[in-house]
Amino acid sequence: MRSVFTKRAKRYFTISQLLLLAAVLFSMFLPQSGFTFAVPQQVEFTVKKTVPNGSALWVTNLGDRDTKLTVGTRPFNSTAQERLYASEVIAGGKTVRLDDSLPASFRSTDTLFMRSHEDVATLIAPVDFPVQRAEFFSSPRRQANGQTESVPKWVRELGGIGKTGNNVFEADGTGYAPVVKGQTEIDKHYVLGAGVSLNRGNSSVEFKLIGRAGQTIKSLVLSSSTRIFWQAQLGEFVSGTDNYPSRIEMTVLNGAAQGFLSIKDGESGKPLLLPIAPLVGDVSFQARSDGETAEETHSAIGGPRLEEESSVPVQSGSGGYAYFSNGIYDGRGDLYTYNVYGAPPNVCGTLRLIRYTPGNNGVSEVTPNWICTDGNGQAQMGGNGWNPSTDQTAQSIRIEWPNSTTTVGGDYKVDDITDPDIAAAQTPGFGVPIPTDFSGTASDRKWGSGFKFGSGGWSTIRGTFLNVSTGRYYNGVSYASFSEVSFNGTAVPSGGGYDINWAVTPPPQAAHNSYDTYEWCVYSNDYFYPCFNCIYFYGPR
């Protein structure tokens, strides 16, 4: 019988086998190269153009890969047909100006709809805005040596600002922070800036710098398809001039957000970060969650009314604004004061807060006549500065005045003076077999900063593995690196806390020999202080 595999059939069979083999080999490399057979899912988001005409529109590719934008003036699921605009390629991490290439009809519309294969952010601001100096932060990146980059202080502050929910705003919510420096000075230079945490995808906020006469000095709109932290300078201003700002306002157009105003003295250079807090007549995310209405909270909170001009006398008609001079977090050696601005003049107020200290899970404290304002409605407590003396956290901090109004602003504070501890569960020693796990526990004293992991957190878990006998570190394949290589670990609970369990995947047992000595180390940290623990396995074993 003649074989069914003729020469031609055999040739085709061989080719098909080679193609199949090539596909298998190619697929083996896909996870390492980052490619995928599936088309990347597109993200869609909306950009509201509320700033004056003549402003520029920039777009930032927040991803690592190149992308293109598809732009329209109607939702993409709209039945109405329209011509869409396709942008040029935007490289990963790059910012480009978009408005000068859009069709004229697109520039005049109030809302744009965008699609991209990567997450993107847009900024609408004056043409001379220093957009290239703005900072984005999403999550810590892994560096070349295996360590995770540190989280900037301004990102940590944004997380603390929203901790209680009182300074978190949903769509249509408006908050403010007063420019507490330079209002009574002449010819002093201050650099003002803004920072924001966009807490959901497709979030958008509008910032306005407002002058004493109620005029808008500068405005911008930031939108993002994903959660993001952002900060930028708004400009340098000279006190005593007509265009010196009196406050910043932040309105959430979509999603949810919390933000700050930064004030940096042109001479000292140290920034003061002020939480953006509810305006009188507006309700924060926490208040909405508690079922309160604007009518219920109108007389109880905050800064100047939306319909009134921003002047010191007007601010004095409300509960005023309170803040800590050094931000939310303070450690050993730090000094800070508590300050009130724009409150009722010449009165004394009652301090109200909930305090958490070691062994105390929250006690409500009420201290009458704790702070007294001057004729301008200003006050300060702390003298030349308080120095933290214990681990403690305070929430719902506010001053209540005789007219029943209360301050807004700095409602959350953490002092931390204690180092955390970390320990491994594995048994080290002479002749001990190399373990298959590297894990343990870590603790930080309540109620300091604790461990916090994630995009806005400050803690990491990492491990290093050293062959002490050769002086070489494990590099993921073998003990061959002369420089330290770190490996990220995991924690439970994943978000952190004061007591956690940790684990780092160690080198396989086959990477070790029976006669060398090995050092396994684990590292972590709370907001201020590092901790580490190293265990040794001595040969021969």
C-alpha cells in the first residue's frame, strides 16, 4: 500500500510542524517581553473644558508603551456619527500639547471624549504653564537594584489629608485652602502650588487661584483615566500686589479627589502644605456618607461662602481654617505648631478631638478655652514648636467657637517616635539546612505611623541573600553579583497596620552548597524609621 505521506505531503507536514514549534517558542517569551496576542483594552474618559478660551491642552501618557489618542466631541457609544481625530504617537511617560493640532470644531466644544490603549492624563491650563515640571505618581517603581523607589512626602501627605474623609470631595463638591502667608506683608515672594489625589478612574478637578476681590487669577483642569497623584507649581507671587492670591478653590468635576495648596517662601524654600477643606455650604465625602445635607452643615463649617468675596473680614464670619505647620506626620526631632486663620476675632475656642495612644483605642477630648484669636481671627499654639513625645494619632480635630461654628482643615495628626521591629521565623545556626521559606512578623508601636503598603504608602518589604564566604549576592539565578540585589516581598494584611506577617521568596536550595555561610536579610520601615533583621546559616551542613 502506498503511504499517504507523499513527498509534497511530508513537506507540508514538516512546515506545519516548524510553524507550530515557532509559535510555541514565541509564546514562551511573551511573558518576559511583555507582548500579548490580545489587543490591549482601550480606556475611555471625559475631559471637561471649563477654563477660559486660549488655554492650552496637554496630554500625558501615563503608561510605559507608546499610544495614540482617539478624540471625539460625543460619547463613543453615541448613535450620532461624527468625524474622530487621531493623534500622533505619544511615547510612554511623555507629555505633548494637543490643542494646536485638534480641528477647530473640537477646540470650541466644552467636553472632549478620548480613547487610548494606555492610561492618560490631560491638563488644560494657561499657555505659559510650566507643564513639564509637573509631577505624576501612581505607584512605587522597582529600580535596577531591585529596591522599590521611595514615596514622595507630598504623596504621603495627600493620603493623610483624605484619611478621615472630611477633606475628600465627590463630583460637584468644592473645597478651599487660604493663602495664609503674605496677606499682611509687602514685597515678599511666595511660590504657590497645588497637589491632588484623583481617587477613581475618569476623575477630573478644576483649580482656581482667587484674589482678594474675588477675581480668578489662574485656573486649570486636570483629568485622568486612572487613579493618580499629581502636583505642580502655579507660579510665583509678590505679596502686597493686586494679583496676590487669597485662596485656592478645588471643584471636583468627575469622580472623587482630595488636594492641597503648597506655599513656599522664596527665601527659605520650605513648602507649607495646606489641606483643601470644605467651603461653607458645601459637604465633604464623609458628610455625604453620613447622610448630612448642605442645609445641616451650612452654619457649622468652614471657609468663605461661595458667593462672597475672599477677604479677611468675610473669612472671620465663618469657623475659619486650621492647619499644622509641618504637615500631618512628625517624628523625633520635628517641631510643629497648630495654627488658626480666618476665624472669629478676639474669642477663645474649645478644642475637640479623638486621641489614640498606646493602650488607648480612641478617647474623645474636649478642652474649653484652649486657643484664643487676635483681632484678625488668627491664633497659634505650640510656641516655638511642639516636639513629639509619644506615639499618637488624633482624628476629628477642630476648634468650636462661641457662635457654634468650627474650623476645617487639619483634622488628622500622627506623631511617631518609636522604631518598628521585624523578625524572621526561620531557625539560623551552624549546620542548619537551608530553609525553603523566608518569612516572619513585624510590629510597630500604636499609634504611630505603622506599616502602610500600596500606591500612597511608605512601607516596603524586601530581602537580600548573600553568600558570606564569597561576598556575592543572589541575583535571581545564582550567588554571582558583587553588588546588593533586593527582592520584593509581601505582607499580610496587604495594606499594612501595626502588626503584620511578611514573606520573601528565597533562592532555591540548589543555589546553595554545603560548606559556605549565607546571610538572609529582610528590610521594612514605617513612615520615619527603618527596621531590618539578618539570619545566618553557617557551613558545613
